[in-house]
Amino acid sequence: MRNECSIIRDLLPLYAENMVRSDTAAFIEEHLKGCKACKKEYEQNYGRSEEAPPAQEVSDAAPLLRLSRKMKVRKMQTIALTALFVAALFVSAFAVLDAPIYLPYSEKTVTVQPLGDKGMLLTFDDEVTDFDYTIYEDPDGGDFCYCEIQAWTSLWDKWFSQGKEALSAKVTLQHAKPVLVVYAPNDETENVCIAKYDPNAEKRIEKNVDHESITVLPRLSLGYYLILAAAALLVLGIVWFLTRKKETVHVWIERIGLYPLAYIISHCIVSGINWASYSLSRDFSLIVFISILLYSGLLLAHNVWRLKREIKEINP
Ligand SMILES: [Zn+2]
């Protein structure tokens, strides 16, 4: 080993850390070009092989590429997320504006007139913007039928459908049984017996009929579904807490748990904090529809949030 070699080897650690002056660096580089032993020593100890810089570049570029791909995905997801929440907002606004406001009974609300021997004509007050009626046999086995009427309006109709024609409906009957026409106010008060239509009687419509009243009870299924959603959320919350050290399990629990959360929010939008519903199928289909929109939105939001964290980890 020459004298110069031992000086170079003393300097190599400083050179590797770029801590020598430029003329010293030039001197070391010059020596390394000519001395295979020192060059080998340098490559072995400081791992800087001038022949293999591409490997270094690849490992530098890989996280950058991953980062830019993740940022692109995040951008697209954010756009989709906004679209979903806007859609959910519109459907929610529709659900609130269109929610039936049932009308209490007054003599003007609905009037019944005979229509030959096969039916009746129902005429509604102009406050009524929508109605529904169902005809069913007396559940207690009496020799007559019920014609149960519900009438309502909505916020939307109150604001935008003023001055529309009064609604009316022709009710045709398939049988010769007398029909008791009842009005359901849907406010947990008793049904009002408006009239009795008897196709066999001379005077077909009889008003002020005395009849045992029934109350239409609200359907409670929505309340049960709400309890179910809350219970699912609670169970998932406990599992989430117990598995807090397992990252992948955690992510999946969060993804699943977002659905009951979306369902509860949708229930509150459609039915308020009411458990009971007089319009179960309408309310339930709206809740499911809004909850699916919200769930997709929350799922995307969760993904975007996770991506944001990963991007931060790669590029602090
Ligand atoms: Zn040397």
C-alpha cells in the first residue's frame, strides 16, 4: 500500500459524506480512477458504485410515482364524492318537501255523492293535494265494506300548487254490499265515519251514520329498523375498539359501520325523529334510497381521508 493510499483511505469517510473541499474531492476522485484497491475499498464500505446509479433513481422514483397515482385517484374520488352528496341533498330536499301532511277531518275535506248503483263520487276540498282510498271487507265479518280515505298536502304543494282544481275520484264497487265511508285523519285520533253508501237502498247515501269508530294506527316497522341500525353500529363500535391494533380489520369495520350510520341519518331526514309512519312504503323506500347515496358518499369520504393520510406518510 502506497503512502497516498493510506491518506485517501483516511479521507474516504469524509468524502462519502461530501465533507471535503472541492480540490480535495478532485484529488480523491483522481486517485480512485487510478487505484483499483482504493476504489474497491470505497465501493465496499460506502456502497456508492458509479456504474450503478440507475438502481438508486428507480427506488427514488417509485414512491413519487405512487404518490402521483394516489393523488390522481384522490382527485377523482373527491369529484365523485361531491356529486354523490349533491344528489343525496337533492333527494333529501325532495323527501322533506314531499312528505305528506295529513289533514284533519272537517265537513269540507271530502264529500260523498252517489254515482248510479255501482259507485260513489268523492270530492275533496282544494286544500287537499293528494289522497288515497282503500276498500276492504269488515274485518269483524259484518255484511258491509269499508272505504277508508286519507287526504294530505305537502310543503311543496302548499308553496307551489296554489289555486289548482279540487280533486275528485270515482269509486266503483264490484259488489252489492253497503259501504261505510270513513276518513282516517292519521293523527292517532279515531276515524270519522262520513257516510254510508247502500246500492240497494232507495236513498243511496246516508249521512251522520252512527258507527263504532276505529283508529288507524301508525306502522312501527321504521322504529324497529332504526333500533336494528343503532344496535349494528354499537356492536361494530365495540369490535372496532377491541381490534384497534389490527389496521386491516379496522378499515373493514369502518367501511361496514358506515351503512348503519347512513341509514340512521336518512331516517332522520325522511321521518324526523318519529318512529311511527302512516306512509310506511313511501318513507321506507326513500330512506333506503337516500341511505345508499349517503353510504356511497361516506365510503368515498373514508377512502379519500385514508389516501390523504397515506400521501402525507409518503410525502410529509
Ligand atoms: Zn490507492
